Amino acid sequence: MRKNVLNVCVGIMSVFLLFSCRNNEDDIYVSYGVIQNVVSKDNYEILTDKGNTLVVTKSYTSATIEDGKRILANYEILSDKDKSKKVYEVKVNGFYQLLSKPLVKESFILENEEARRDSIGNDPFCYIDAWFGGDYLNIDFKLYYSRNSDKKHMINLIYDDTRSTADTLYLTLRHNAYDEIPGSGTSLFADWGRCSFRIVDLLPEGVTSKPLKLMWRQYGPSYNEVTDCFDTGVFKKGDNKIEKKLARAEFDNIIEVK
């Protein structure tokens, strides 16, 4: 098992290559992080998953700057304010607010099972790529969608509090495509989206690590085939100082979901 990486199971082979992001051609970086210490739209910080503190002095984004917002940032380093403490002054070229919302508990679904399971959905994904970063479980997903629709697909991470034990946390990624599925008669395309869920709070007080099992449904070689898939890994509090390498094209092309 690679350190801090969810292993691939059920015959679905994905490689999680996690290292710092840099485009050597023009020194543009792409990082997952959390906004903190907001003073103004041009004066705030980003704490990256790798543990770097980015002190923003120029920010070219129309997005709302809020403390605690989970983002994927595109930036350039202007200077090393304190390299030994991994503090850098940067210019932000733009960022996306990642889908990051509270986990849904299985016990909540069971209170009104038929209605809530239907709302959350159980539509398959085309592909899943997941890894731990900071306090979060980051998930890149590929799904079918209609470019002619203004309807956003819904993504939720379910925490099975009825099944999870001292040994393992059970999580399921769920998808409601709102009938935008293969075979529905609608012209569909497959593309990537991103989400990020804070999971450090699932660790009981005094516990610093715990095995985790992530489950989801995925289309096979044919969309008529659907497979139940899972990955496993060990989440370690404070030991996920990693980043996933992204091409700039990947930063610029993200499906919006809710």
C-alpha cells in the first residue's frame, strides 16, 4: 500500500501519483487548499494540502473570497517569504471553488429511506480517482452529462455511521444524474468533475489514523454493465502533506456539480 493513498480494488486499476504541481514552462502552479486569514480580495492566505502557506498579494479572480473555502488554485510564486517555514508570496491567476459539503450520515437516510435514497441517487460514474490531502478526501470523478442542460448533477459522500467500527470507516460516493444517463435518448458526453470532503472530523478524539473503505458504482466497458467498486486506504491525521499533479488543461475544464 502506498502511503496516504487509497488502493485500487475490484479490478479497477487507477494510479494515484501524488506530488507537487509545477509547469516548468511558465512557473504556474496548481494546488488544492483552504482560504484563511482574509483581509481583502487581494490580501488573504491559502493553506495548501502540501502544507505550504501562500500569502496572496495579487488576486485575479471574481470569485468570493471567504475563510474556510475549499479551492483549487492556479498561481505564480512571487517570492519566498520564509522558505524554511514553507511560506510564499504569490499571485493568484484564478481558482475554482471545489464541491465541499458536509457528509451525509447513513442513519439520516434511514429515517426516511425511500425519499432520501431517491433524492441522493445511485447513478454510476465513469471513473473515480481518489486520494488524501490535508484533512480531506479529494475525489476526481468522470461522468456522463448533457452539454445542453443547465441541470447540475448532485454528488454526495455518505458516511455509514451504522456500519463503521473502530477498525474501519465506510464511505460511499453517490451520484444523482437527474436522468442524464446513457440510453435515455439524450446526447451525452463524458468529462471530469472534482469534489473534496473533510474527513478528519470522523476520527474520534485521541485517534490519529483509521482505515477507510470508499465505495461507488461504475460503468463497465459498456454502459449496460455496472460494477460495484471500492478502494481502501489509511487516513492519517496531519500526515497527508501531498498534492496531485495537474495539467493546466485539467484546471480549466471542470464539470460543475452540486
